[in-house]
Amino acid sequence: MRLRFRFRAIPFLATLILVLLGIALGNWQTRRAAGKTALQARLEQGMAASPLTLDGSPVDPARIEFHRVLVTGEFVPGWPLFLDNRPQAGRAGFILLMPFKIAGSNKAVLVARGWLPRNMAEHDRLPPYTTPAGQVTIEGRAVRQLARVMQLGTPASLKPAAILQNTAPGEVARASGLDLLPVVVEQTGPDSTGEGLVRDWPAPSTDIARHEGYAVQWYALAAMAFLFFVMTGFRRGRSKTKQSG
């Protein structure tokens, strides 16, 4: 019995679409995994390197992102902002943002000072905290902006003591009139002055293994579509040969 392959245009086009789609999506997930791998390397290198000093000079956000930084100056207590929907250890709460005036400069930088618990009985009641007076030096990790969450409802107007879902240095600069650097400093170090803040910043999610797994699945779909087309073509060819005999 001689095997023959019967070419059929419509199944071929369907197979071609599935193969191209699987390869394209597999390549996309592979690129995402590579990007997340590079991000992970930047995180590790930035936190292991000696801290950079922010002195008010212009900075390149892409160069100092995820890098340890030191900055000396004073907090601007009249412009606290509270980022809502930021749970910590299963508890609802806020992240306290506050501008920090850099010593010897007319520049400031937005500092994420830490996490504060929310009053579950009164959502709009702001939690207590203290702010160091005078000149201090703080250490932290520079990021372009804090992780964004889903916007619920109409965004609140940007003003002192506002409760917000998301914001960025440029938005705060326009609202406050302060000349802010284009980064946010996630303050690290212990709460040594009774500030009432928790500083436990999660690393940006990389999920490298997840993207690699998705890539394998898409490539497998492309391979299975091709094999199915070939195998069903040969089976139909063999069946036709039997009938003609």
C-alpha cells in the first residue's frame, strides 16, 4: 500500500495561520522573558552598587532607576499625598508620598516614605505619622514612578493631603509648583524616629519563568498544528488508496 499526501487548501491555510500565530506569540513571550531577565539583573546590580548622591543636578531616570541613592535636605510637610489601595501583609493602607527639598539646590525629589494602615471605619480619615524636622539624609531606591493600581472612580484633584490611586513626579510638580526630579525615591532604612511608617518595598514583578512557560506553550501549539495537518493528510491519502483498490 503506497502512502499519498493529499494537499487541501483550506486546512493548509488554517494550519498556516495557527503556526504563524504560535510562532509570533512564542517570540513575543520570549522577548518579554528576556526583558524581565535584564530587569532582574538591573535590580540586583543597582541595589548592590554604591549609592548615588542626588544633589539637585539633572538625572537620567533610565540610568538611575532601581539604583540605591542618598539625598540630603528637608521634607516639605505641606504637601503630603496618600496613595490608596496599597495593601501590606493583608491589611489595607496608604503609601505616604512627600516632596523632599534637596540641600543647596532649588530642586526637590518625591519620596515614598512608607506604608500607613487605613482606618477601616473611616476611609477618609488619614492615619497619624510624624515628619523629621530640619535637615536629614535619607537612603532609598530610585524608581520612575510607583507601581500603578486600577483607577477606581474619578481621580481626586491633586492637592495637599489628597487621597489618590496613582500619581507621578511630573503631575505633582505641576500641581505643587515644585521643581521635582523625574524619579521617586522609595525610602529604606528603619523607622528610627517614631514616624509610624512601614518600609517594605516589593521588588518589581519579573515572572520570568511564567513568560518562558507561555513561550513553550505557543511554540508547542505551532508544532502540533503542523503535525496534525501532515498526519491527517497522509491518513486521507491512505484511505483513498484502499477505496480505489
